[in-house]
Amino acid sequence: MKNISVQTDIPGPRSQQALLKQSQQESTAISYPKRLPISLAKGLGCYVEDLDGNVFIDFLSGAGSLPLGHSHPEVVAQVIEQAGTLCMGLDFPTLAKEQFTDAHLSMLPAAVRDTYRMHFCGPTGADAVEAAIKLAKAVTGGDEVISFRGGYHGCTNGALSLTGNRSMKKNVPGKMPGVHFFPYGSTSRSQASSVLNQAQVDAALLLESALEDVNSGLGNVAAIILELVQGEGGAYVADKAFVERVARVAKKYAIPLIIDEIQTGCGRTGTWYAFEQYGITPDIFVTSKGTSGIGLPSALMFYQKSLKNWPSGSHIGTFRGNQLAFVAGAKAIEVFKRDDVLGNVRERSQQIRSYLENLQRDFTLVGEIRGLGLMLGVEILSPRTGKVCELTASKIQQRALRLGLITELGGRDDTVLRVLPPLNVSAQSVGQALAVLEQVLAEHMHALDADEEAAQ
């Protein structure tokens, strides 16, 4: 699979049957197939094939969990070999776990590599967030947490309580109490969004003043949790001055700073972890999606060795001993180093940005382009109003799918077209995907022009 090939309507007949059966058997909470109505059969690299034989470029990449794309042959070979030896090891030491641990620690900046311990969490990033909050509360004795508007940290009870999206929480009673949301200091200058960013308010100063003010309403704060790029929130990038000030304030008040690297981690932003680009050393950081390199469940918490109040059995989970994920992750890191995948992330990011900036000049519906590395987002506007437009974004996503490009929407009201290709994606594949996007934008603008002409 090296080229797009869409030969049927979407969904095709076999996908249609599979989607119907899914709707009858599974929870109504399923989400991706409602926007992207296909049934997947196989994948290789940045391409996937559905049950009807249609081939798509996948710029969703398992929601960022496939840093080397689908079914990387070297990683698959390691998994197959390990499957015949040991699949589950709980938290016993094993050779596979040792190699995985050494590989991930080797990717930390040398200056801090020996200052962290790793904690193996349950299978999802949300579980790592739960572990981080639990550890921070145990260490500080505090019971309140500071989070930021636009943030997304997962769907378990505590993680959801830390998430900004109100629609996800409105029908969920009994959320974790003591969560305070502050404005996010973003580099965004978009006038089309309602986000309070660095251009409108000094978000870090607002946080610092609240911590200093004895009448601010804050209680005993156990942690500050922060994404350096808000993925689900719309690819907003944290301003460096904002992050530096938050880190200083956290240190001043002895509040553990938790950096959520669940999606930004493992090379997605062009460095192994996004915090490397901000010159900070988190007290705790969590990561998950890219840790196995191939989409096998794995979640990690790294914490400073000075945070000692973490007795045996404090946070456990059966599937933290996934040996298949361990051998896959170790091999993936080997591939990253050998093939300079981080260098490719930076090169492809520049390629995509340059192309999108040209589209921005040509099409009024392309708004702000945001993100780091290969975690990018394109704000979609109404050409008539210049404001973000959910309907236009949805139409672009749907038409792109029918021309062979899989993308996802994010941000407030799903008005940001997200770009999450595999990190080893080739320049040629990127060019194919961007050509599809340009065709979709041109078709949309042509249709608008035709409608206006007909109305006159």
C-alpha cells in the first residue's frame, strides 16, 4: 500500500454491514466511526485499507499511538517472537521490561536522566494521570489541583474532572472535587477563537496572584497539571514565558508540576518530550500513546526520586506488565535512533507548515495553523464570516475521507482539522495528503462561488 485508492462510495457495502453490526452490539459512546464511517481491514505505514479494498492515507495514526505507523515490520517481528515466550508479567522484573525501561530512560535529557523513577501504570494515559494526581496528593497532603482551560487528560473520573471540555462532563455526577481551572497561556493569536491566550491576559500572572492571595478561594493545592500542546483542545501551543513562570510558581509554593505528555511524548513534537523545548524539569510527567511504538497498551509515570511518599501497592494494575508492549517499545526506540525519526519529524513538520501557509493565502477558510512537530492543527473558518465553523470543518473532513485522507477534528466545537501522521512518514506521502486537502478546499470554495452566482 503506497497510494490512495478509493473505488467505492464511503462507506462501501462491506463497511456498511460492519458499521451496522457495530451499532447494534456496541455502546452508543463509540465516536470515530460516526465521523469516519469505514471498517478497517489492515494497515501498513501511513496507509490503511478498509473491508471494501479502499486505501487511505491515515493522518490520525491511532490518535497518535502509532509513531512508526501501522505494522512496522521490525516491531511486529519482536512482538511475534515475544508472544511465544511471555505475554504478561505483572510487575515482576523481566528481560523485556528491563530493556524497555533502559530504552525509555535513555531518551531523557542526560542532565536529568538519573533523577527520575518510572512507574508502570494501567493500559491508558488516563490511568497515568490518576497515578500522578494520587502521588502528588500523597506527597503534599493537599487535596486540590490546578488545571487549565482547554486541557484534556482522559475519561476516568479524576482525569475527566481535570479536563476542560464541559460537554464531556455535564452528565457525570460525582466528579473529583477541588479542581480549579485557569486560563491557558498560548502562543495563539487567533481572533476567531474564544480562547483566553497570551495576547489577552497574562495567564501565569493570574495563577501566581491567586496562589499569593489569601482570599483567592484556593485551598491546599496538591498539583498543577499542564499540557504543553493541547491536542484535543485544538493544537494550542503553550507560550514559553507562561510555562517558565508556572514552573517557577510551582517551585516557589512546593507544588508538584505535572506535565501531561500522553500525546506530545515519544517524539511527536520534534523532541522526545515537549518539555525539553521549554527548559523545565517537571516533578512528574506522564506519557502513554507512543510508548510501545505500535499501539499496544502502555502507560508510564516518571517522577522525581525526591518524591518519596509512594508506598508499595499505592497504584497497581494488572496490565502494567504487558511484555508485548515492552519489546515493541524497545525496538521502536532502536528504530527512532537508527533512522533519525526525530529529524524526520522536524523536516516533515516544516514541509506541512509551508504548504498549509500557502493554502492559507489562497483559501479564506484556512485560519490559524498551530502546533509543534507532527502534532498540528488547522483552524477552519467560514469564508463568509471569517469565524470558526463546525459545519465547514465537518464537510472538509468528510470530503477528504472520500478522496482518501483520514483526519480528525478537535478544538472547541470541533473546528480544528488535526494533522497526526506517523513520525516516520515520507515526504511523498505528506505530499499526497496535502494535495487531497488542497483539492477539498478548492472544491468547497468553488461550490460557494457557484451558490452565490446562482443566488444573484
